[in-house]
Amino acid sequence: MEVPFSKYGRVFDLFPELIFILDDDLRIVDHNESVARVTGFAAKELHHKQFLQFIPETQKKEFREVIGRLNDHSFALKLLKANRSEIDVEVQVKQLASGKKSFTVIMAKDVTSEKQKELDLLRFSNVIHHTINPIQITDANGVMVYVNPAFELVTGYTKGELIGKNPNVLRSGKYDPEFWRGVWSYILSGKVWRGHLENRRKDGTPFFSDLVISPIVDDNAKVVGFLGAHRDITEQKVLEEQLVRSQKMESIGTLAAGIAHEVGNPLTSISSLVQVIERTTSDQSAKEKLELIKSQVNRIARIIRNLVDFSRPTTHASQPSDINKILKDALNIVQYGKKVKDIRFDVVLETELPSITIVPDQLQQVFINILINAVDSLDGKPGEIGIKSELKGEKVIVRISDSGKGIVEDDIDKIFEPFFTTKEIGKGTGLGLWVSYGIVRSFQGDIKVESKEGKGATFTVTLPAKGM
């Protein structure tokens, strides 16, 4: 049968689409070269074959239903190749008449690669969306266009609060502009950047992440965006710090026991000799000097006592205690000092706190140490000290903050180390916070400090609500 379109020559062989011409029985009466090239069938295998033979069984019924009523509309279909594999095509149907005969022209565009890309993108997006690692995607200018639920959970921000913003909303301020210029220059060159970062959540608390920033490039190798994959290592960082501190405490405890033994005995002898000389001399000048010696001996003795108290297990019994009462008692003791006359105390205590199992006197000493440091940080000037207690989950939280001079950033990591003090010589031993840290840790709790120079400090004591 002569096909009426032959008068146009083989122009349609130039089309990249697969073009089939079917008769009324849906048999192939002609096709272009793309059909044979894409499907792998020879021309003789296609000629006068039923078009339905090249459609998978699962789609034959659907094809029969739509073929008669579709004209100039497209729909998705699968075609079988010579090796019985399938390709995805986008089909457009046209009904043409030539005299008394009618023909169906099917133009099929091979969209297999596009479908595969869509599938790959779907898989990728599902992996990104449901992974436990925080993920963010930005455009080429560094503006966030996507964050996954894990990113929202870790940062405390909602997607609506982050999309359209620069990631610098999370910055902790620990890294200078030069650092960020280096990162930006590195990733713009198409390289993958890796590093550890400290960021800030919405509530201001720090979180640490192992971050990989990967450039997203188009077909022309142009950077069109960036994918930031975070691995939250906050808990790991905290555990590492606690391990280092515990090791320091253990080493210092061993050293303390040795110092107490080696220094304590000769110190007792010196103290005894001073008292003997005091009783046997009437020289006023000598007595004044002996008094000075005795005061320094007593100071050394206090330091040794603190070391000994820390180096050996407590002999005090733990008991269920009211943390608010301990806070009030500590505050009453500190308020008797002369330095507090111009200080306002803002006390907010949660009334429904559960009892916690601790040694009351020891915890009171912790609060006294922190409060005295807060008073000293104000340096006799008017200011404010805030005291707050609250229950969060199974933790009792106590925060003591001041509006004093704050702590230099380089000193933050040293604040709980033994013999470290920012006070003048003779006004502090550097053992108060060290001992306080040991006490709190012995109750399965933790103590942290946040501060900026010139903007005060906040000490946070966390204790288990269920006790030990």
C-alpha cells in the first residue's frame, strides 16, 4: 500500500523523534530512520507489524483506550526495543486522512534519560530530606534555598526562618572575616571544603559540626550553588572536654595527695615554731612580722585543705535536698559582704522543683563560690546578679549571671583549671571553681560558663532531677 506522505520524500527521516505511521488496524506502514536507530529493529522487522507488539503488556489496554480519542495531545508510554528492554517516550498522536483512507501518525520523543534524571533527583531528594545529618543548600550567592528537617532540629530554626537567609545567621563569632573569605574563595573555585565549626542555635547555645561544603556545578562547570552537609558532633565535643577535664582532675588529685603529705608536715612545724616565738618575745616589730608569717602559713594551709578535700572521696552523706533552699542559703551568706550594697539581686526560682540527691553543704559551697566571683566581677560598682532555677526534662538547671566585666575569651577554657585565677595575687587561690567543678561532677552533673569581655558572665549548673 502506498503511503500518501511519500510525496514529501524522506524529510521526516531528519527528525530526532521516533515517527510511526499506522493504518486503521494500527499496523506500521512507514517509519523514519530514528525508529530503527533507537529501538534496534531492522526496517523489515517493523514493516506491517502491529504497533501493539512494541508496547509492554501492562500498557496495551491503556493505549487502545486513548489512541482513538487523542489528537494533538501527548501522553507517556513505554516502547520495547529489540533486546526487550524498555524506553520511556512522550507520545503525540495525529489523525490524518488521505482520500478514503485514514492514518495515525505517532511521534514519540525518547525521554528515558530525562526520566532517569528525574528518578535520580527523586532518590537524592528523599535521601537528603530524611537523613539524620543536617543538610543545607544555597544558591551561588550563599543564600539558603533548602534545609532538611534535621537541620531545623539541630539549629532550632524553622525552614521559613532560614530560606532566603545567609548561613551567617548561625555564626558563633569565633571566626574572623579573613577565615570566611578563605572558605568562600576556596569553594568558589569548585573545590570541596572540610572543617570543624562552632555555630549558635536559635536559643544562643553552641553546637559543633563536622562540615563539608560541596559546590554544585552545571553542565558548563559553572558553580550554581553549594551543598553543606553537617555532622553534629556537639555531644562528642562535650564528652571529649569532659574526658580531658576528668583526666586533669585525676592527675591533680594524685598530685594533691602528694603535696598535702610533703608540704603539710613541714608547714605544721613552721606554724608551731611561730607560735612558740610569739610567746617568748616581747619585741613588737618581731610580733608583727610573726603575725604576717602566720597569716601566710594559714593561707597555704587553706590551699592544702582544698586540695586534700578534692583528692579524697567525700565522707558526707548524700540526701534528697531542696535546691532552691540551698540557693537562698548561699545568697544569704554572700549578701552580708560589704561589696554587695550597690548590687541588685534578681531571683527567679521555679517553685515545683523535685528534690535532688546531693550533699547540701558541698553544693552550697559551689553556689557561694560562683556568687562571690560574680560580686568580685562587678568590682564594687553598681550592677545586677541574676539567679534562676528551672526544670528541663529530667535536669534541674541553675543559672547565675552577672553584669560584670566578663571573662576574656582566651581564659574561658582555663576557668575550671586548678590555680588559675584572674584576681590579683593574694586575693584568689584559683581553686574555688576547680573544686566546684569536681563537686558538681561527683553529683553526675555539669557546670559551664558563657561570657564575653565587658558583658558579664553566666554560670550554668546542671544536675539530674532523679538524683544519683
